[in-house]
Amino acid sequence: MTRDEQVLIEVLTEAAIEMPWPEEHIEEWLLGYAQRAVAGHVSVSVVPAPTPDVSLLFGTGRYLVAHRSLTEEPFSALDRRLLAALTTMATASRHAARREARLRQAAHADDLTGLWHHGYFRELLEGVAETRIGETLALLFLDVDGMKRLNEHLGHLDADEVLREIGVRLRSDVLPEGSFAARMGGDEFAVVVRHLDGAEHLEQIVDDLHALLREPVTVGDHMVSVEVSIGEALSVSGADDPEVLLRDAESRMREHKRSRGPDALPPRWYDDRTVLRDMIAQGRVEVAYQPIVDVQVGDTMGYEALVRGRHLEFGPVSPMMLVGAATKLRMLDELTEVVIEQSLEVVGSVARRTGRDVALSVNIEFEQLRADSRLLRSLPDRVRGTGVHLVLEMSERHVAPWSPAQRETAADLDRAGIGLAVDDFGTGFSALGLLTGWDWEWVKIDRALVADAGSDGGRTVLDHVVRMLADLERTVVVEGVETAAELTAVRETGVRLVQGTYLAAPSSGQAVLDRVASGGLRMLPPA
């Protein structure tokens, strides 16, 4: 037996003994085993590599890619079988981890909200109390105000949808990492808030929770907004009894509820068609603008128009809810019309003041690409002579197979100088076929790929995606850049067009015009 054969047997044996691999180390271990067993460059990518390289799918949209230069020996059949065996183990480990997570969730989580049962919550709380070292944390106790009235008006099934959505929001990133929540029963919830910086930090989180949970929920044909009473108990000492903290939080919640009175903040519900129409009619659907920056020259080359809404009683309404309601009510064109009307005025003004053509990207849904769309037919005349280059973005996740009528509509737009673009690239499942389905104006790489670029594997993935899009002669825009390190990583790939909060957060039309008046289109020093 040769030394190489011994190494192969050792790698396979070790990998098999460790099965199933820990979920958090699956990619790391797969790369480690593959690099020990097979000579060449081995990496993980979201796109397969061309032959003669080896590409093996081992997860949703993840490939193990092995590459050798033309001067090296090609991969042997044994090499390929070994890599196939390792990716099979990785896939099996991923399935085992997900199965275990589902079983644990089923055993310990509430069916309606997906949050932990109160019993398991107490176990987790005890575990945190025993292991915290110098950590400041807090217990929150929440109760939905006026839930009885909601049940009476909407019925229990629709009212349950409000509780379900509260569960979703309590699992969002509004809470610090490591925090967790539970449904304690009925319309009551508890939260452990970890890694606090002090009382002011907790106060800000409670304010953010109030605002988040107050945002309307679409339930059937209604938009519903509820208020939640929250009691808090801050703990700076590991000696604090967690059960006492939980009781203190509950007691303070009830004090808050009593101090406001039973009818101070009742739940509110409205017909969602009326809400959306009223917001449009009252001018409460607005646009925020985020610059798309050419980081090589340092100038803004365009803006993405982002829909925003504020209801008179509900307050801010999330873009996702606006678009969701418009989709359900077949009012997408009406909502898009508001965005286009406002953004053409603002970006057209930028173009006139600077004497330069400026791109404007507007998000549409794939289903809006219709031959009978009066909105789309109106666009060529509306952009002509404005200095605005209009680009309509469609999310990768929602693009379906094209009909002949849609292709003809897209061709008409193209002949009028209006481009189509792919948004959120890297988050869906049909990406590779989608790229060659149309001559896209640009392809926007989603933040999910940018956020991972700080690691070797993440940077390799980003490099692969950028090179693939360059080979397909697609202009790339990277969105969601939030830090200097992310901008550096993106620049190193050769991408020129970037947007994200590190460069500029979305701002009002007036703020855009004020910035242009004072500093033109300059955003960065030239690279």
C-alpha cells in the first residue's frame, strides 16, 4: 500500500468515525478532509466550476470545488470518488443536524409562535444564570393589550395570526445575539435579553420592541396593530435569582398596564385595501433614495428608489407589508406609480443640476411585467429627455419562467432605453439559469454574499460569483456594504458599482438634492 493510499484511508476512516459532523463545522471539516486527501486548490462556492475541475453539490446552493492548474495532473477517478464520499458525509451531517433541530423544536417549542415553551425557557434561563460571568442581562415580560377584543372582533383563528407574527418578530435581530424568547401562555411572552451595556441599552431595546410589535400585521382582509405592555428586570450580578427576575418583570408589566388603564391603547384594525388607498391618496407613501456609487471614480452614478410608508394611526408601515398588501390587492402598479412619479422628479432634478445622466433603479415584481400594463407603456415618454436612465429591478427569488408576452414587453422597454436588472442575486435557487435568460442591465449581488467576505471561504465565494458574472458580461452592483472591511473586500474583486449604509444610508429626496447642491455627486476619493 502506497503512502497516498494510506492517507486516503485515514481521511475516510476519520471522517466516517466523526459522523455526523457538528453542524457549525460541516464546511470547515469538509474542506479540511478534502485538502488532506487531494492535491490542488479546494474551496466552497455557490456556483459550480467548469470541467475539468471537480464540482460536487453538498447543500442548498453550495458546491465543493477542486481545481488543478493545467501543469498539474488531472484529477483521477479515485480522487473524484473520494471527494464524492466526503460531500456525501457533509450532506448527511447537514440532514442529521436539521432533523435533530426539528425534533428539538417540536419537543420544546410552541406550535403557534415557534417560540420556546415556558418550561424549556426556564431551563435555558437557568443555564444562562449558571454560566454568565460578568454579563449584564435582563428579563422582559410582555402582554398583548386588548387581546380579548381582538378575539371578539376577528375570531380566534385570525387573532392567532397576530400572536404568530409576534413570535416571528421576537426572533428577529432587534434583540442582541444570544437572546431568546418564549410564549408563557395565551397572549403573554417572556424574553431573556443578553449582553447588555447597561440600563440605557435596555431602555433602547424596549423602545425598539414597542415600535416593532406595534407595526401592523396583515390578517385576512385587515391590517391590525396592537400595543404590548412590557415589564423589565435588569440584572448586573450573577447572584440574582432568575425566577425572582422573571417575577419582577411580570410585576412591572402589570404595573405599566394598570397605569395606562384598560382602554388607553386598544387594538386597531382596518380593511387593508382602505389603508393602502388612503395612504396613497394622503401622500403617505414616500420614497427614500440610496446612492449607487462608482467606487473607482468616487461618484454617485445613480440611486435606488425605496418605498416607505407612514399611516396616520399605525405609524411606520414596513416596505414588505406595503408590497405584500399591494400584491394581494392587485394594487402593485398603483404603488409603483407613486414611487416612479416621485423618484423621476427627484433624480431628474439631480440630472439637470449636474448636467449628467443619472441612473434610477425602481423595484417591481415579476408579475408586473405584463403586455397590458399601462404603467410600463407610459414609461418611455416619461423618462425621455429627463437625463434619467431607468432600470427596473426584479428579485431573483421571484422571477418565474418567462412567457412570450413578457419577453416582448421587456424588449419594448429595452428599445426605449429602459433596462431590467436582477436584484438579491445569491439568495434564490434558480440563479444560474436566470442569468442567461435576459440581457440584464446589471446583476445586484445580495448582502448575504458580502457579509461572508471577511472569511477565506466567503471571499472565495464572492470572487467566484464576480468572475462568473464578468464572464457572462454582466455589470455587477454589490449591495449591502456596511463596513470599511466589506468595501475593501468588494474593491479587491474589481467591482466598481457599490451601495450600502457604509457609503450612504437611504435618505429623503430633499436630502439628496441638498447634498448634490453642496457637493455634487462626489461620495469618495477616487481609488
